[in-house]
Amino acid sequence: MNPVFLVLIVVLWVYILWVLRRAELHAWRFLWGSMGLFIILMLTVQPWLTQPLARCVSAMSGFVGRLTGAYTAYFKYGILFIPTAESSVTLQVDFECSGIIEIMAFLSLLAFFSVYRGSEKALISVVGFAYIMVCNALRITLICLSVHLFGIQAYYIVHTFVGRIFFYVFSVLLYFYVFTKPQVVRMKVGHFSYEHSKENP
């Protein structure tokens, strides 16, 4: 992308954030900030981070492959080699399977989630990043084991449905414990606070 165009996007994004903050439109600031940061990260960080993430995911899932002997990971290339009863299958961990979209979305939402302090956001960012990576690696592992046991015909169903459902269920759990539950616990209604009530029953 043209660097000048990217700078203009960032400047416009920051300016509108400043306007929304001055107007105390917190919900709109959260939406504009998180969506804008996601787009900026995808334009700037994503091209550099996708391949390293793909290699990490293939290496993590390859650990199970080594233990079971079901498949082999060539993490340098982000490739998984799976022998089956009929033949062999080679899977490449690409952009979609690297987890980059889910990680960027999570970090963008967290950055503008006002419930946490800065130090809490830093810690949760690291934990959330690792959690998504592990869940994604388990999804790839599930796909590889299914292909090894049931053949290439199982790939479409496991990759398109079973694997995605598996990943999204664990993603919902992450979002619940990071965003929904803390929001409810720290909610204040008038002089009443759920957090205060919990600490002083």
C-alpha cells in the first residue's frame, strides 16, 4: 500500500478518535477505534506476521504428529505431510489457517475495552495471543488426525465444519471471560457496583 495513503488513514482515524473522546461518545469510540486498529494492523503488521504464525502453528500441531506418528510437520515451510491408507496428503498452513485474523481482531477489541487498565491489557494480550495460537494448533491437529485416520475425503467436512466449530467454541469462551464477564462484574448502576458487592457481601 502507498505509505502516504496509509498515513492519511491513520491521521483520520486518530482525529476521529479524538473527536469522539472529546464528545464522550464512548460506545462509538470503541467501535471506531477497534475497527480502525484492526484495519491498520491488517495493512501493516499482517504481511510480516502471517508466515511466522503459520510456522508456529505447524510446529505446535507437529508436536502431536511426532508423538502419534500420524503426520510430520515441516515448520520452516508451514507444511504438514499426512500419510493415509490410500496415499499421502500435504497441507499448507496459509493466511486463513495462521490465526492472524482472529488475533488481530482480539487485540483490536481489547485495546479499546475500557474495563481494564493498561497493565491488565498487556497481560491479557499475551495470554489471549497464546490461547488463540494453541486453539488454532489444536484445530489443525484435529484436521490432520482426521485425514490420517479417515482419508482425504474427511478433509472438507473436518476443515469446513468440525474444525471451525471447535475453534469458535473456544473463541467464544475467551471472549466471554475477557469481555463479557468483567464488564458485568465491574458494572456500576448508581451507587451500586457488582464488584463492590462481591468484595463486601
